[in-house]
Amino acid sequence: MPQMIFVNLPVTNLARSQAFYEAVGAVNNPAFTDDTAACMVVQEGSIHVMLLTHEKWATFTSKAIPDAHTTAQVLLCVSADSRADVDAQVAKATAAGGKADPTPTQDYGDFMYGRSFEDPDGHIWEVMWMDPAAIPAGEPAEATA
């Protein structure tokens, strides 16, 4: 069985967050959704985002929930099939109430292109396209970037 990832995010308004993630292409899994949590499938069989009310979050950890509008603990990144798909994903997020480009755009020509968006709770998602075949021979990817 392939490994899956479940990203757990605390949210202040579950319905608003669920609508946002549906607008950017995630699909709700009602089997794991109730009035305290919503399971949003980003990639069937591999990537799931668990949107958790603050009360539900507190059942998993006693650590304080940071304000993601002013602090960052993680930057979440997903791949896209093309540069146009990167721009389209950011446009969907912006149209759904997210904030476009809270981090710098990464444009490395034919090798890699990435942008980002914030969800309504301030969680940052990066969307990137990469063509590993475009890396000059003999150079690690970091040297090109």
C-alpha cells in the first residue's frame, strides 16, 4: 500500500475552510467529516487535509495554536503539471478568498516555477512545477536554483 499523508490544520470556521478547499479542487470525504472536522482529499489515495476546529485540534495536542497570519511553522508544497497549472491553482485560491503570493514567486525558467497562496486561516501552500530533465547535466538542482 502506498504511503499517504494527512495534513492536519486548525481552522477558525470549518464551513468556510471546507468551501475554500473545495474551490481549489479538493474533494470532501464525508466518511471522515462531521461538525468538528472535514477530510479534504487533495490527491486520491495519497494526500488528505484534515480541517479541524480549534476544539478538535485541542484533543490531539495541548500546544497553543499559532496565528498563521503572523507566524509560520510549515510551508506546504504540492506539485503541478505545468506552469499554467501553477497560475490556475493560485487564481482559484484567490477567487475563493485566499491571498495570492504570500511568499516570493520562484521562477527558474525551463527548470522550475512556483507560486503560493494562503488559505483563510493563513496556512501557506506552495504550488510548483518542475522539469528535472531541464537540469544542466552534472549539476545538482540546488546549483541551478
